Amino acid sequence: MSLDVALLVGGWSAEREVSLEKGKKVEKALRDIGYNVRVIDVQKDIPLLIQSLTPKPDIVFNNLHGTGGEDGVIQGVLEMLEIPCTHSDVCASALAMDKPKTKALASTVGVPSPKGVLISQEEFLKNGSPIVEPYVIKPPQEGSSVGVYIIREGDNREVISEENWCFGEHALIEEYIQGLELTVAVLDGKAQAVTEIISQTEFFDYEAKYKDEATEYALPAKIPESVYTLALDYAERVYNIIGCSGLARCDFRYDETLGDQGLLLLEINTQPGLTPESIAPSQVIYNGLSFNALCAHLIETVLCHENANTKVKSSKRKVA
């Protein structure tokens, strides 16, 4: 009997339209594989979601991004409903979405990141940035480079003000790292490859990710072998210390003038874009697995894990 898969798309974050559009590719892949697919456009309405998930599917394929979708919220709801779900669990999702916590955990396994300070809006407006220009301002908990600004010397933009800042009471201020944008996908704890992102905007922002067709991707990245290997190693370390599952993606900056010391972690994304052309799947495809096979793998590995846990719990009950 074919599996009943509920595909979650939409959500209520700034990345809603991205989820809806890219979810069409996932839906096609799941149907081509032969699953029974129930597409659910998720709203900020838990009773409606529960209704849409009734009767319970065999598994949920999570294709939500940003707040509510990859920060542990939807994962918590599904855990409460006892419905298995692709990608990372509640704890890993919440940790990965919190950039300061990710930086702190990464440092414990030897993965460096740009120097940064978490600062309140009130403190910033009163005293300015504790880091000299150039520096980067970003929300502590957002995805897809939403709300990220580079402030250079002489820049008078008032980014963190009551009128302009809508990402909570705090902001993360980080030193700006010149150089290349690199990214590494990790599947089941194994780093896949290193891609260099060559964007035509100031950095790989929301516009470059989803709207700018001039953005280029070099796979594999043409960087020194030692840096390439180190990026793979760093990505696996971060994936494991956060406790991720399934597919995730680590983003880095690489200052070529500093050699291996110039490779710094920016963040880890537990819900990377899922189309054959998206960065993380393209690395998996580069290593020989088709997009359809990847989607099936994400589902089957979760169900295998669930079945194993069920058998363990059953054995413990018999022993007791």
C-alpha cells in the first residue's frame, strides 16, 4: 500500500511565497515516486492544521521555511500529534534558527564564526554599534537572509529603529568578512560538496536567493583543497552538535587572504530549499542521487527510525 504523505507548504513567514512555489517541485517528485500526497497550505491556525492532518498521514514532508516552519514550532505540533516529520526535530530546529546559540555551540567543536554581539534595539539607538564598520546587522532568528544589512564606513542608514526594525527587540551585530560565499549540504551527517555562490548583489541576500537569475553557483567550488576539506569537516561538526537530521545546509564566508583561518561559519539551515536546482539538492545530485530519490530518502529514513524506536519501546514494555 502506498504511503500517505502530507506535504506542508506556505506558512506565515516572509518566505511563504518561496515555500508555495518550490513546494510544487516536491509535490511532483512525491507523486512521481508513487506516494499519496495531501498538500496542506499552512496558516497560523493550529486547529485548522490539525483538521487538515485528520486522518493522520503516515508522515509529514515539511517544506516550510522561516518563522513557524523551521524554528521548532511546527515540529512541536507534529510531535504532540505523534506524526513523524522529515528534517530536524524540535530541539535542533530551534537551536539552528537561533544564530547566537548556533555560534556558541559551533565554537565548542572548534568551528569559528565572525565576532558578534547580541544587542538590544534600545542600546543600539543609544550607543551605536559596538563593532566598527564594516559590520553586518541581522535578526537573531530569521532565515533566507531576511533583514540582513551590511553597514560600511560612512553609511548613515538607520536600520535598527522603531520604524525600520521589525524582527524583535534584539539584533545580532557581526564583523563583516570579505571574500567568498561558500555553502555545504549535509545529508544524514555526511557533507556532500562545497558550492561557491557568486551573486550580483552586495551579498547572497533574499533577492539573490530567489529572484536574481544572474546569481551563479560554482560546484565544486574552486578553492584550495585544504579549505574545501575543512568546509566539509566544519559542516559535519555543526550538523552533529546541533543535532540535525535529514538534509541541512551550512553557510560560510571565506577570506582568501587568511588561508584556512579565513573560513568562518555564518549559519546552518535545517530547511534548505528543495528543488533540483536548489543548492543543497544540487550537491546531492552531484554525488549521484536523483532529486526524486532524495525526496524518497528523506521520507524512508524517518520511517525506518520511527519503526526502530517503536520496536525498542515494545521490547522495554515486554521486559517490564
